Amino acid sequence: MTTATGLTATRPWGASRLAPYPTTVCRPHATVEVDPDTQLGVFRDRGGQVIEMGKHGTSAGTETPTTTNLDSQPDQGHDQDSQQD
């Protein structure tokens, strides 16, 4: 197609990358609030009742600094360790 200015209109390159959205899933909760005492998320259904959203794992990590000699900064390193359940 040619425009009034004589330039040829081309389709934007990103338009060829468009695709329909994937199928969505309706979640059972309607709202999420943070309980001020426990600092945990509280999920509620559309009727306002608390619902269980399943369990989530926790993780903990430790880091230990190491030094090979007492008078040198460049020789410093560290160890890392993590656990997840």
C-alpha cells in the first residue's frame, strides 16, 4: 500500500510475533491480605471465607567468610551453603 506521501507502508516487524494469549486458569481466591500478626498471606474466596492455597517450601542459607592471612585483603573469600525443604 502506498500512502499520500508516496511512501510504502510496511507491516511492523513485531506484528509477526503476536499470538493469542494462552488459556487462563481461574484461581479459587478473590483477595489476598497480609495478616498483621503472622505476616503471612491470607487467601479469601469471593464469599470472604479463608481458603487454603497449599504449602510452600522454605529455604535458608549461610555464608562464612574465609581469610588465608591476617594482613592481606585480596586473599579473602567465602563459603556458601543452602537448604530447601
